[in-house]
Amino acid sequence: MRYDERTAWMDAENERYDYREAAGPRYYEPHGLYLYRTRRRLNQQAMNMKPPHRARRVVAYVCTWPGEDPGPAYARLEQLAADRGWEVRYRIHDDTGPQPSPRRPGWARTRSLCVRGFADGVLLTDRHQLDPDPGRYEEELRLLTGRLAFVQLCVSEAVP
């Protein structure tokens, strides 16, 4: 078969792209590590904006099962705030259990305080306090950090 000028573009196209599969196994990042890195990256801007004349005001938010005592969780969050030099301005408690965050009245108040600027951030014992669903957790992170409020956890997302 004779070389045809009309099909020369196909050869040039095939020379530019390598259609072979990549050699070796692909690495997938564990979801907890992804959420941890996302939270650290999103918190960075809020954490860099330090108020010059006062300590950071934070909300200690705890979600428990009905009838469960939130005292130990509050003590842990207040210790974290004291270690960092932050002031716990609000203590908010939901006793609804692990429900999605839009159904919790305490979380709605916490989010409102951060969005309106009355608090600089939220302290949680772990990520499940905010929302058990990873997708909603990331949405809430983006909403809060978009308003320059940070989220700090006692137990990181990367810990299994």
C-alpha cells in the first residue's frame, strides 16, 4: 500500500501519544488520609489570620447519644484549647446520636456562630462528631473554611 497524504495525520497523532498502560500498581490514598490533608489545607488560611488583640474564640461541639454525659468530651476539648492558647467561648451539645449534620440543631447553631464571625473555629473530638458521611463532612469543612473558620480535631481522620 502506498503512503497517502490524506492519512498522514493518523501517524503523527499516534506518535504523539503513548497508549500503553502504566507499568506497576496504582497507589490509592486511604480516605482518612485524604480527609486529613484536605482539612489541613483548608484550615491553613484561617489559621494564618491570627487576631492581633485577642485569643482565638472557639466552639466546643459535642454530639452524643441521648442520655450520654458530654462532660469527658468537653474536658478533652477544653484541654486542647488550653494547650493551644484558645478561648472556649461556646459549649454546644447535641444528643441526637450520629445523624447527618443538617438534622442537628446544635450543629446549625455552631455553623451559624462561625459563619457570622462570633467564633473563629470549632473543636471536635473526631470527624464523626461533625458528620458520619465523608462527603458531607468535606462539604461542611469547605463551608466553614470558606468563611475563615477552622476545624480542629482531637483524633485525626488519618487514625483508623
